[in-house]
Amino acid sequence: MNFEQIYFPNPNFLNRYISPEKLFSYLQNNLSGYIQEIGRSYLDKPIYQLSIGTGTIKVLAWSQMHGNESNATHAMLDLLETLDKAPEMKEDLFSKIRLDFIFMLNPDGSEKWTRLNAADIDLNRDFHNESSTEIKYLKKAAASNTYDYALNLHEQRTIFTTDGIHPATLSFLAPSENIERTVTENRKKCMAVIGQIYDHLKELIPNQIGRYSDEFYPTSTGDNFIKAGMPTILFEGGHFAGDYPRKGTRKYYTVALYYALKAISELNSDIEGWEKYLEIPENQETHYDIIYRNVRLNTDHECILDVAVQYREVIEEGKDEISFVPFVMEVGDVKKRRGWIEIDCTGKKFVAPTKYPKLDAVAEFTIED
């Protein structure tokens, strides 16, 4: 039986937005025997680590380092929900590995649905400065044990594709340890795991699995963990055609998480098959959410151009729901980009509060026949 055939989303968390308080309550009521508080956020919210498994292969993973990236939190909740319905698969996996999973490393940012924490710090660029409270707890957790692997779980924007046509629904990376991007043994360990994930998923979501840029970032978490000797795999959940709430991405993120842990349990630091990683196409930055083509502006002189729009996710005040607000990103000749939706405005009227669309402003215009 394949994991994807029995996948079952946790029914308590169906929305993209996850309230920290709701998560904390769920963990305390349903997984109290597996969790411990490992620290407090800038605004004094708890940070929980779940520990499961009796195996000798040790894995550290964390979700929502960026508060507005909830897919990994969903994936872990869904993984546990699904495996509860398949006890033999669960026993097989967790008899070989021990997983320490830090839920919602950035609960303050998660509550406000922002990338940064409450002190406006990007945790993923704070490895050396340690200006944030939260990064200290992650580093302390990493130093508390000798981990064989780490999983650095993120999401990426809808702008990325694998080939200029298909969305990069999932992307993976074996991070570089230096500017030269040397393919070290630890990188090969990560590549071998990613290669197995790719083998399992490439038929399920063909042409939708990408390889994230391996440019070395001196201040980022994953690059520094692998540089220090801990093989670290980056996950990036991305777009799925027409699925802005990312429910489809959530499913395959969960499937990828399962097969990552299964590959780790089987490889046990072996690098067999690492070359398959190189078959995965690199991410390309090719798309906007919407491009209005051949827009005729309401000006005194004839001006025909393209208008590119990108959605931003905004939490509705008092609600646990995300709104998708369109912002103008580019105006002019946008021939080098495509839109997930393209609207030909030839012969149509551009109606807007201003004559010229303002960049980085809400797209308040309409197109009329």
C-alpha cells in the first residue's frame, strides 16, 4: 500500500491559516505524551517540539520558521493522522527513526500571518546574529543531540515553475556548504534522500517537482547547519494550478514528508543514487498570477501595455481565513513573463481610479467590454 492512497488530512485543520492557540490546544489534548515546550516566542507564546519514534536514526525538523508558510505544519499533522490509520506503516517507520519535530517555530508571525517574527526579524537570516528569541531555541535543539538529518520546511511563491509552463508545486534542495557549491558527502546524503522522494512523486505530479537554487547564503539556517556537519534538506511547497489555498500542495507536501522519512530510514546516511537529484529541473522564475495583455490606458495619448498582478495573502481581522489581495507588480512590456491567468484586453476599456496603474499598490481597476 502506498502512502498517497491512504492520505487523510487532519479534519481539525482544514484552512490554510492555523491559529497558534488552536494548534497548542490540539497538541495538548491529542499528543500530550509526545510534546514538550522548548521555549517561548518574543510575545511569550510556547514553542512545542514533538518527539516520536524509537529508532537509532535521528531527524530534526521544523515548520513555520516563516509565519505565513503553514503547509509543513499541516503536513506533519496529516502525516500523523494518516499513519494512525495504518499502524503497520507507522511502526515500520518509527521503529527505525526518531523524529523531533518543532511545530510553528515562529508562532507570533504565524498568528499575524507574516514572514517575520514579532520583532520584524527573518529567522532564516538570523543564524549568526541571534537577534531573535526563536532562532536560539532552534539552535539549542540542534545542539542537544547528534542528528543524522534535518528537514528545513518552507513554502515558495507562485512565480516559480519547473520548465516555464508547469508550476513548481514542490521543490527541494541539498544546500551548499560554501560559495563554490562543492558537492560534499553531506550534500550527497541529502541528494540521495531527495532522489528517492523524486522517484515516488514524479508520476503523481509530473513536471511539477523542482530543484531550488543552491546559491550559498551565509546567514541562512539550512546552509549553516549543513556547513556545521548536519545533512539538511530544504522543502519548498509551491503552487498547484488554480489552488491558492494550497490544499493540493498540502497533500503532496505530506506525501513528500513521508517518503523523505522513509528514505532516511532506509538509506541510513548512505549516498546510493544521489545522482538522480541532478535530474530534477531547476526552478525558473517565469510567472505572475495574472497578466492583463494589451491594456489601453485611459490617457490623452494612446498607450497600450501589459499589467502584471500578484496576489498577497492577508489575514482577515477577527477571522481564521486568508484573503488574496491583488497587487500591481509590473507595468509595460511584460513579454518575458507568463500569467497563470492571462486576459487579453484588446478592444476593452480600462477603468481605474488613476490613469496609470501604481506599482506595488492594490489593483483596483476593472476591465470592461
